[in-house]
Amino acid sequence: MYVIDQQNDHRIGQRARLYRETYQAFAHWANGYGAIQHRDETQVRVFDLCQQLVCAGRFPQIEEALELFSAADRLASAAMWLVVHMTYSTKVDLAGGTLEAGDFKVNPQGHTGGSLNMVPAYVGYMVANQLAGITRSWLMGQGHCVAAVDAVNVLLQNLYPEQAERYPLNNEGLSQLSRDFYSYAIADSGRPGVPLGSHVNPHTAGGLIEGGYLGFAELQYVHMPLPGERLVAFLSDGAFEEQRGSDWASRWWRAEDCGLVTPVMIANGRRIDQRSTMYQQGGLSWFYEHLEHNDFYPIAIDGRDPAAFIWGIFEAEERLQACSTHIRQGTMRYPVKLPYLIAETEKGYGFYGAGTNAAHGTPLPGNPRSDEASRDLFNCHAARLFVPQNELHKAVAQLTQHEADNRVREKHHTLCQRKVVLQVPSEAPLHEQGETLSPMAAVDARLCEWHLANPDVRVRVGNPDELRSNRMGKTLDLLKHRVLNPEPGVAESIQGSVISALNEEAVVSAALANKGGMNLVVSYEAFAMKMIGALRQEIIFARHQKELGRAPHWLSLPVIATSHLWENGKNEQSHQDSAFGEVLLGEMNDMARVVYPPDTNSAIACLDACYQSQGKIWAMTIPKQEVTTVFSPEQARQLVEWGALTLEEDENVDVQLVAVGAYQLHVCQEVRQLLIADGIGCRITCVIEPGRFRIPRDEHEQSFIGTTSIRAELFSDDIRLRVFVCHLRPEILLGVCRPLDLGSERCLAFGYSNRGGTLDTKGLLRANGCDARSIAAAITQRLS
């Protein structure tokens, strides 16, 4: 094997030398630039790519294509130079002058090594777009490497308005960028005071996710692009250790409903206290075998060289396109071996301390502001990355010729411009009040109607377990499990839209990623907690976009928690948890809509409202067992619009019973009958969305909160006692709905008090003091 590899290396070296000797322009580029050097293998690959571009008519001659590769070297070097300034300095001098002690930060911060490694990758993505004349989308899982993206974008002035105004391409603008990075500045409003962050954020031009939760980009990228679209996803070797499920990408990719995806792992080693599985098992060689076993086609590239990334993007796309052609011709079967680039590098390549643990953060041995040796090291190593202004401006001009190809800037790539509006289906079937029906079965039927009214909109249904058990049988029969080998007579299909895996993070990520389509996720309530990290990252990012006046327009996502706390008595207490809705009530509720539909019509009304809104997560806790239909369709729509509705009221009201949840509403009806027998008048008000009755935390949440007139109509204070009976923990509900709390003497609250076990619904209610007799007794005692 060594002899074969040695012979191959020799042949590659011969070819590279031949190309350098034949083409002066090629030799000029092949010499590299500063820290950017080109291996023989990369030289041969680039030469072949340039010839291909010439043959395709993209360039008249190889020299013009090579000019862009030379520009890539200079842009990458300048961006790496800017990254280290962002970590350490308060001053940037485009003339390359030596920095003095006072030019450095008091407290330097940054994920410098990872950002340095991301620069060649992101530059490669940019230049690949220019070479092809198309604007691909991009995704970065390691969001803490945002300095690389910001540095390249500032140099190319590929910026959103707030950054373009603050960071022009001059000494003042770049110095401001450096000062703002990790400045911890805060505005009078209490929000960050600069349009820059430590992770990808809505100020980051073209950013899609924060990447603060390592591993979710790996789960999402394959579900993101629609047919005809292209995505380059930069992934982390640390994330491979962090989150399982990314191994299944080839299991989900289909040429018929997926665009081209190019996953790129930046293999630079991770600073952790213990060695990772990858390196315990044998390092990258083991990882290549692992990828092959999971239907990937691993391609090794030089992670230090932007040209290697450029070639890799073209190579991966062409391979995947070829597979798509074979699939259409019937000469290949799924799964397709997805090309997977592995960019081998060392942490922090290009600057002092590369390859050391220190390179993960601040690689210099001390602070250059107070340590002369570190200051000398900074100036020495930054000088290796410096690009004179004339060369930099020439490179920037060469790489920003978007108008010539009539293509958008990368800040406006397709995936960050999603806007989905559905055709509303006909009215849902009328469910009469008093009927006993499963709300989940009604949601199931209604989802099918939404899909049939919008057949061209791609669907992803996230299913971690037992979709049919959760009363979604019609959806399963219509949309089917996506599998590689369908079994006859089973609701399975190669083109199925139901993403099923015993991994909550993976299935919710499939839905979150499908921002060009329609989605729904169903989970047991207790296990929906595993989805919180992915949902929270999405909610935060969308909220920040809204605050900047760039609210997202992807179709809102319903995440349904069923087989819930009060229905899971047959299982142990691990299956009895109300935390899913409780946690999301802590998020900004104009973005995280937390609802508890009590019957069939209200569940349908919630689903309809969700699919007629954009950029939100609707967390719906819905019964799967049969419950009595309480609201008419008109009342249900008003219930969703107002967040609450009064449905029963005596002439003289002493007690207001406030129900949150289906079983709780029925308990309240039983309590009312017991109190009436004692001569106590009652009003029953159902709250479907507790967040509508909270103290708003900012102006955006204020616009979402119920109006004063609605609150006064539903919750007048001229009663003796207000009693909450809720699906969730009562302390949390009281905290959220504090404006409705009349004080300890005039308010009682009942809910989940962490009592459970193998009990039926009645037993669970009794164990938590939420049964009608216990509540009625507490009310009578308080009023006596």
C-alpha cells in the first residue's frame, strides 16, 4: 500500500510540475501567498477544475480562472490577519504598521483557532460561487467561529445595513470592528450595543442558525435545500462527538425533493478534557471508514488552502449531480453515497500557537498590551498574513462581480430568504359540541387537508416514535415513512415525508430545516423535552431577526406534545412531565406560542392559526384520548384569538374556575356542579394560551398580549376567589399569569405537583390533588 501511495504521490508531483512549467499564470498561483500554500495534489485538482471551467465556456482561458484563485489566497490571508486583530487589537492599520502596547485590548477574547480555520473554508465558498456564477447557500455549525465569516464579509462588504454603516472597508471601519468584537457593549435598552456577536447571529450576513448548540447543523443540512438549490454546510469535528443522528443524512436525501448538499467537516481537533471517540478509535482514518459504512463518500482536502475548498465544493456537487442522473435513469438505487469533504488542518493554522490547546481561544502566551514578548509575536505573525491595500482591493473587486452573472450577494442567499404562504383548505368538518372525539385524530385529518390543498409544498413530519399510536394514522397513510427499502403493505415509501427515528433531536431538526415547506412534529410530552435545545436556538434567532426588522417568513412549525402527562398513567413517572410547555413559556411568547387545546375544535383552530402565521414555533399539548367537544368551531377560533374564553357562568359568581388543559377543563365542570350544590356560584374560563396573560417583557411581547378590554371581560376582579386548575405545575402558571393572581387569600392553584407512577388518569389527578372533590373541598374551606 505504501508503494502504491508513493507512486501516486510521485505521479501527482510530476503533473503539478508539468503544469507549473507550462503555464506561467499557474506557476504564479501555485507559489502560494504567505501562509497560504498549495500542495501538489491541490494544484493538480485546481488545474483540472480550471480546464473544466474553460471547456464549459465559463472562462475563455485558464488564466482568467486562475486570477480568481490568486484572489482567494489574498482574501483568505487578509481575513486571517483581520481575525487575529479582532481577538487582540483595538486598532487595524491597512498599511500594515506595527502595533504598540496601547493598540491592544485590555481583555482579548475569541475562538481564534477555529475562526482561523474557518477563513479558508468560507473564502472557498465565496470564490466557488464566483467561479460558477451562482450563489449557493451556506450554513455553519460551529457558530463560535463567526469572526471568520464577519472578517470575510467586511472585506467583501457583503453586509446587512447596520454592519455596512459601522464597518466600512477602511482603517476606521476595521478598527471599529475589532473594538466591537467581544466588547460586551450594552445599549440603554438593555440589548447588545453593537451589531456583532460571539456567535452567528442575525447581524451575520446570510446567517441561518447561531450554532451555539453543536450538532444541530449536522442534523439539519440535508433537509434544507429544495430541488435546484445548493447548500455548503461547514461542520465541526467536535459536533460529531456532540450529537448523534448526522450519520443518517444519506438515509434522508432524495434527488426528487432535495437540493445539492455539500457537508464539509473542519477536522482541526477539539480541545476537550478527554480524548474524543474519533481519536480513541484511530483518528481520521477510522472516521473515513465510519463515513463509508454510513453511505457517505469521504473526500480529503487540505484544510489550510482555500483552493482545496473550492475544488471540493465543485467535486462534491458534480458527484451528487451524477448520482441524481443515475437515479432518474433507473441505473442507481438509494441510498446515494453523499460526498463529504474532510478538511484536514491544525487548530489555528497561520498564526502563532497553531496546533496547541491555546489556539482554541487566545494563542499568544500573554496579553500584548502588557507583555512585550507577546506583542512582538503578534506583530511578527500578523505580518505573515498582511496583504497590501492595492492587492487586497484588486482581489475584492475580482470576487464581487455579482452583477455580471445577475446573481444575488451571499447575504441574500436562497435559504435565508424563505417566504411560505399556504392555500387555506376548505372549512374543517363540523364537530358538534358534546361529541366525544380524539383531538389528535382531528389534527391528523386536518393536516392531510392542508397538504392536499398545497400538494407542491414539501412536507416533513417529525416522528420519534409511534405516529399511529398517537392517532396520526391518516397522515402516515398519506405521507408515509421515508425508508430505503419499503415493505409491502406498510405505510413506507422511498419518497415518504415522515422522518422517523428514535432520536427526538434528529426528527425535530428535519422539520426545523424544512423552511421552504410545511412541517409538523409529534412526540410524547415527556420526551419532547429532548427537542428543547433545537427549538430554543430557533426561537432566539427568529426573535432577534424580528427585533432588527427582518422577521423571518418561513411557515410556523407546530410541535405537538401528546400521550401527555395526564394520559400516561400506565407508565412510570418518567413519562409524566409537563416541563415541555413550561420551559417554552419562559421564551418570548410572541415567538413561542404555547397552547393547551382542550378539545377537537380548539386543536383544529390552533393548527389552522399556526399554518397561517410565519416564523413561530407553536408548542401544542393535545390529548390523544377521546374527550368531550366543548367549543363550537366559532368559539374555538375566538378562544385561539383571545387566548381564553368563558364558557359557563352562574348568575351570582363567587368563584372563577380557570382551566388550562383538556382534563382540567372537565375537572372544573365537575367542581362547578359540586359547588352549585353548596350554593356557590361559579364561572368557568378556559385559558388556551397562558402567555397571552403575562406581564410583557418588551414591546414585541406587548403587542402579543391580550388587550386590557379582553382581560377585563374575561378576568374581572369582582369575585371572592380565583382558582387555577392547570395541566402544568401551578407555581409556573401563577408566575406566567401574574396579572391574574388576586393574592394568596383570593387565589388557589392546582396542577402537577410531581406525583406519579403507574396510575390511570383519575389516579394521577387524585395523586396531585387535582381531582374535583379535592379542589371543591379546598375552595369551600377557603370561602368559609
